[in-house]
Amino acid sequence: MAARPELTWRLAAGYSAWIAVLAAGYFTRPDWHLVTWALISLTCVAGIIAGIVLYRPSRIWPWVLLAAANLAYGSGDTTYNVLTTYFGATNPFPSVADALYLATYPLFAIGLAGFSRYRTRRDPGAVIDALIVTGAVALLSWVFLIRPMRAEDDPLSRIVGMAYPLGDVLMLLMLARLVFSPDGIRNPSVRLLAVGTAGIFASDVVYGLLQLNGSWSVGSGVDVGWLVFYWAWGLAALWPSMRGLTNPLPHKPANLLPLYRLILISAAALIPPVLLLTEVIIHDQSFIRAGIVATIILFTLVILRLAGVVRTHRRAVERERALRASAADLVGALDLGQIRDRMQQAVGRLVGEGVPHRTLAAVGRDDLMVEVTDDPAPLTWPRGSITATHLVRLGKIPTTITPVAELPDPLAERFRGSGSVLICALAAKRVSATQPGGVLMVGAEKVALGASQDALETLAAQIALAVGRVDLAEEVGRRKSEAYFRTLVHNSFDVILIVDEGDIVRYASPSAAAMFGEPPQPGQLLPELVEETDRGRVIASLGRMRAYDSAEGHEEWRLSADSDGEVFWEVRYANLRSDQTVKGLVLTLRDVTARRRLEAELRHRAFHDPLTGLANRPLFADRVAHALARSRRTGKLAAVVFVDLDDFKIVNDTLGHSAGDGLLVAVANRLAGSVRSADTAARLGGDEFALLLEDVDSMADLERIAAGLTDTLAMPYTLTDGTTRATASVGIATSAESDDVDEMLRHADLAVYAAKAAGRRQWCRFQPELHTGMLESRALSAQLEEAVRSDEFRLHYQPIVELADDRIVAMEALARWPTRRHGVVLPERFITLAEETGHIVQLGAWVLQRATADLAAWRRSGDWPTPPYVSVNVSARQLHDGGFVAGVRAALESAQLPGEALVLELTESVLMGRHDQVEADLRALKDLGVRLAIDDFGTGYSSLSYLRELPIDVIKIDKSFVRGIARNQQDLRLLEGIIRITDTFGVQLIAEGIETAQQRDLLIEIGCGFGQGYLFSKPVAPGEAERLLVASNDR
């Protein structure tokens, strides 16, 4: 409830007049002291209670405590007067009255502290200022009142006497805290409380000094201070401003210290040094320690205050810098989205790094408040739905802080997790006196919002300017849009048509002439602009556009053309027949013929091999799926034929990749020419091809086709660089034993694998046992990888002897693989797997290292007239590895062996390609001193040109030639001829597979000097091999 101004003045005047009347009676009629002074104190209490009832402050307990304090103080006065008047006591001290007096000070202090608590909450600067002023006063009280009281003989008198100045200091501290609040001294009630406190403080000081001298008496001029105290405190409650003492002050920016505070602080800080100077002058050092302590304390408080001022200034500078940066950012914002982003960055700088916050700005659009954002679905809420915004009135209260719970649901959800929300008016156009044109809302903790409120208000003004500028730019853009649209339409490559209900073209953009061949004439029918064969489709399409529920959509017209086959038009339409300014269909036509043709080409490339033009794997698998489904319906067979070229890598390595690609194209052409038009030829990758044969009558037909394919593909191929030959392995799988595509392809793959295992130029049909064999092979392959990694292999050695005296001259290193499941796996089985998986390179390197290390150990263990050497097999894949020569060199150096201690055995397939790099590596090995041998000579493409053109040192005759020499003279004569030829080239010959003494003797007769076989020894472990060498050397 608000009091009228005239009522306030009447109350104040009446109250003051009544106090004046009582004061006059008190001083003029000493016999009325008891009654008049009691009435004065009760008048003060009544004034405070009347103010509480009249103005109803938000919190009454601080005022109640002040009323109680005044009542206690008045009770003390009355008690004192009764003791002196009726009991004849002369200056009773201490007495019951002192207890009532002293009870007053805690009540005063708590009541004043309550005002500070609700009015300003946290204000460290005001607290320090209050401590500085109060500390100086406390020092004066110590020097002039408290310290002299210590000389009293009576302990109770000493304690009570010292309590008065201490109580005054406590009350002064609480009042100083209130006065130093941002609005403190400007509040009339605060000024009156300050006047009253000054009065009681002055009277208490004089009273204390008089008590020290024993000259105190009632009714003297000292009572004026207490009289002022009663009058001022009662009047403070009767003034309307009393309500503000329990209401929080609105946030105000931290400014420089007011002049009166600066004067008070400076004067207070000078008191200790002045006292110390006085002591020096009068040569009195009785209170020097108190002066020093007080000086240190006040100096510390002043330093803390200065530090707070510096922090406040720094924060002000940082916020000023942040506001300048935000102003520059917002000036450059081109749309609402950029305003939102830059606003959020600015708020983050203003509220402080690391402070969680949420930000939203909104402007009024008709009856809604709409979020400032470029989001197509911005947050909106009705104007006036936020209670707190009624307080946000431009020019009155531009900002308020409200709890999140008081916001409507959409906003409460947006600011979930924030303690409070600051709502600040944008300095923008508003629709009424109570509703701002826009608001800035920042959610964070209330303390952070209060500290940055002034800066956020400035930011709100900047945001308002930015929003206004963007709105203005959009308005200018809208005004220019019509001219821009006209220019755009006239220069667009797309054709824009307006067609009325009768399919008549009412408007056509200039680009229509290029699309239709001539510009449409006014009133011309749109279907007449296309070929006659397409007109029905165009009419039907226009009818659908009018019938669609949606106002917009698109179709594609596929139309005939005089040349180049067909054209494709993308047609986008807007059904604006109900729009009074258009009244028709708006069509946008675009020629997408080139795009559709490119898409068709890309689709073809996606499902066809780019080199051969055949179907690729995804298209082939799709057609196999359809063929399987058709086979189940018709009962006829469908078959997949896998074709894998034999030794295609040799062609690539010897003739080059260009020739290899030419061969693949030639093979693809033969395959495509070998099947019916309903069948499918495909290239699956590399040198792998496949055929899909549908409606096959019988298995016999399939076998005939497979045999014909192997013959057709084995015929010579004429390439750019000459003629070459190639063979293929063929695998067949049918729908009879396959349930799905993956299984059918897997069966065909197993079949071609079996065909390759049977030799070149073979075909094989899938059988169930192939699957079992393949599983075993794959399991063994997986074990092989682990064996190579875990060093599970072992070396055995088979002696190479000089046939004339059976003396061992060398050992051939042979790898053995002991396994738990399969026992010892022989090289014939795992070497092929190692070649296929690539593990042969790692395995071969291990054999080379182990064999040279064993040989070095053997050589060091005895005295050898002719040191033995070791022979190691080398695969084609090893020799093609780029680091093979370096590996041989490293193995010899590690074992400290000369090159002639090592013989490398090469198969004839390694030498077939005559690859330049292979020949260079062979010559590099010869430079190391390593000798080279051709293993299993006579079983492959044996050619004497190897002996003439390559650095071959040894030929090892295959055991198949040795096996029959005892019973077949032709084999013996053939072997004898080979020996003579090798002697001509100076090449050493070793016969393999000698099992009987008769074979050895015949070989000696025809001039063969060396051999190996079970006649001399089976392959043995390294220890047994060393024993055989030592025994042979000792003979």
C-alpha cells in the first residue's frame, strides 16, 4: 500500500512536534524526567510499529528488532531514572539499567545487518569500507575510553564501562555497511538512521568520558544525542522509503568511489598514523602498540579495497572491449542467423568464460514474439505471456531477472538448467507502452547475471540495431526482387510457362524459342509445341498436375526428337489456378537429356567391366539369381562356368601389361562369341571370367561346351605385339547342386580350382567331395600362416655324393612341417599352398638363413679337405621378390660363408619368362659367387638355350630319367647324351632319385659324377646330417 505524500509529511511533522514537546518538558521540568523520557522512548517505538503497519515492508523482522532495541534502551533509561529519583542512588553504575542498555546493541546490530542482507546481498567493497571507518573509530575508542577503563578497580565496572564503546562500534559497523550500499545515503530512511546512530554514539562517548571523571548527571546536554537518536529512528520508520531497506536494490554498474566515501576512508586511514605522531610529539608511548596494530590492519584493508577497485576496473575494461568487439561483429552480420551466432559469442564473453549460460533474442512480429534465428522453425510465444516482461518498459525498468519457473513452457524448456533468466528490452520499435518490440533473454546463475547486467543492456541495444538493419536490408531486397526476378527470367536457360485451363500458353520466357525451335505464339496450345506422337502424354500430364492435391511437384517428359533419338524434359509445376494474379499452372521446363544420357552411361559402367565390356561381378550375380529362380520354375538346368587363364602372369611379365590387356580383350571376345544371346559372359576380375548358361538340356551338353571352351581358348591369339598362346582351366557348377547364388559361384570356384590342380587346359564339374577337399586345403592354409609366424618348420638334409667313392660333397636342404593334426606334412603339399598364399617368400628366407647357419657350424666342426656346400630350392615367387638378392647376401654374411658354399636350385618355370629383372638377379647372384642349378631338368620346357644364355652351374636330372635306366636302354642313352652336352658347356650334373647300386654303377659308366637318393641316405635331421658328413670325411 502506498502512502500519499501529504500524509507522509503530516505524520513526520506531528511525530517531530510531539518529540519536541516532550524534549522541552524534559529539559525545563527536572521533576518530570522520569515520565517525559519514558514517553520519548515509547514514542520512538510507536513510530517504528506505525511505520511497519502503514507501509508493510516485504520483511518486517529487522524493523521489529529495531523497535525492541529502542524499547530496551528506553527501559534502561526509565530504570536509571527510577533508581536516582525514588531510591536516592547517585549515578548508579553499574546497575540493572546498564544490562538493559547493553542488550540494545546486539538488537540494533542484527536489525541493521538484516537491512544489508536483503538490500545488497554481496558487496565486498562496501564491507571493506565499513571495516576501515569502524576500525578507525574503534582505535579512538580504545585510546580514549576502553584503555582508561582498564584502570578501574571494580572488575564489573571495568567490564560494563568497556562494553558501551564496543557496542557503539558494533552498531556503527552495521550502519556503515548499510550507508555504503549503492543507494544507501540517498535513501531518506538510511540518512535518518545514520543521524540517530551519530547521536547515540556521541552521547555514549561523552557519557563514557564523564563516567571516567565521575561527573555524570541526568538532564545535562549529553542527553541531546540520545534524544536525537529516538527522534531520528522513529522518523526513519515513518518515512515511505523504509520499505526499500528490505527490498533488493536494482543492479547498478560498479563506478568510482563516491566523494563522501573517499573522504571518510581517507580520514579513517589517517587516524592511526596521526595518533602515533602525537605520541612521538608528547613523548607518551602508552598506546604505541595499539597504534601499530591498527595501522597494519587499516593498511591491509586499504590494500584489499584498492585490489577490489582494480578488479572492478579490469572487469569494466574487459566488458568494454567485449562490447566493442560485439558491436563490430553485429555491424557485419548479414542475416538473423549471423546475429544469433555473434550474439551468443558476445554473451559468453560478457558473463565470463566457463559460466554456463543460454541466450535467446526475440522480436515482435504481429501478436507473437519470434526468436532471432535463421532456423526455419523458430521459437515463438504470444506477446504478454511472460509476466516479468510487464516490468520491462522502455525508459522505466529496462531489465528484470526472473526465475526460470515463471517462464511459459517453451521458454522454460529452452532455459532448463539455468537458475534465473535476465530479460532485457531491445531498444527497438514497440507496439504499446507496456510491451517492448523485442527482448534479450540470458539464462545463468543470478549472481553472474547481476554482475553483467549493464553490459547486457548495452548488448541488447546493439542487437536491436543489427536486427533493424537486417530487416531494412530485407525490405530493400523485397522491393528489388520484382525487377531482379524479371531480369532472371529473361536470362534463364530454363523455360517458364504459364498455362491456363485449356492448355493455352499465356506466357513463355524468351528461352522457350531454343527449346521448342520457335517462340510460342500467344494463345497457342502447349501440346502443339511437341511432336504429334507425344501430345497425348503431355495432355495427360497437364491433367494430372491440375488433379494433384499438392500445389507443387515435378514430372519428367520423355519426348521424341528429329535427331539424336529422344529428349528428356524435367518439368516442375506450381498449381496457382486459385491465385488471382496468376490463374494457371506455372511450369518450369529444363532440358536434362545430357544428364540422363550420362546417368545411363554411368549405370552401364557400374555393371560392366571397363576393359572388356562384359558384365561385371555384381551384374553377373544378379543374373545368376534370376536364372536360379527361372530354373526352379521350368525345371531346366542353369549353369555357371568359371574360366581362369593359365600362366597369365607369365604373359604379363614377359610381354608387358599392354599385351596382357590385349589378351584379356581377345579372350572376352571369344567367350562372348561362344555363347547364345540369352547367355551372359562376364569378367569377374584379373584373369577370371564366367559364363551363365540357361535352359541347358543335359549334363552332357555342359561337358561338351566345357571341352569346346578349353579348345577354343587354347588357339593362338594375334595381339599388337605378335602372336601368343594361352590356355584356360574351366570349372562348372549347376543349379542342380546349388541353392543360392553364393553357393553356385562358390561351387564353380571350387571346380576351377580342382581343374587347375589337375594341370593346364583342363575342365572339371563340381562334385561334393571337392568342397570337402577345399575345406581341408583352406584349413591347412590357415595353419600354414600360423606355422610360418610361429617358426614351426624344421629342416632335413639329404646328402649329395660323389658317385666314384660315395663321399658326401653337399647337403640339400628340405623343409618339413610337423603338425599335431596331420602329422608331418610333405613339401609336395604345403609348398603349393605357400606359393598360392605368398608365404613362400618368408618360408624361403627362413630356409636360407637356417641352412647357411647349419653349414657354417658343420664347417667349423672339422678339418675338411674339400669343404661341403649346401643346396637350397628357390621358387619363382621368391626370385620375383625385389629383396631376394639382398636376402641371400645377408644370409651369407650372417653365416660368414663364401658364395661358393651355396647352390640355389631353380625350377625351369622360373626361367621360362626370360624376364630382364630375373636375369639381372641371377647375374648378381653369380657375382656373389653363388652357384645356380636347374632342378628337375627334363620335366618341363627343357631348353639347352638356358645353358648357353644363363649363368647355370649345375643341372639336376629328374628322378624319372634315373628310375628306368636299369631296364630301358633308351632312357640310358638319353641320359648319356645329356651328360655329354653338359660336359660341353662345363656344367656339373647331379642325378636324383638313385635307389639301387645298379643305377649308381650305370651312372658311373656313362660319366655321371654326382648323385643323391635313398641308396645313400633319406633326408635326415641336422644332427644326423653332421654325423654323416664327419663319417664321410674320415674315410
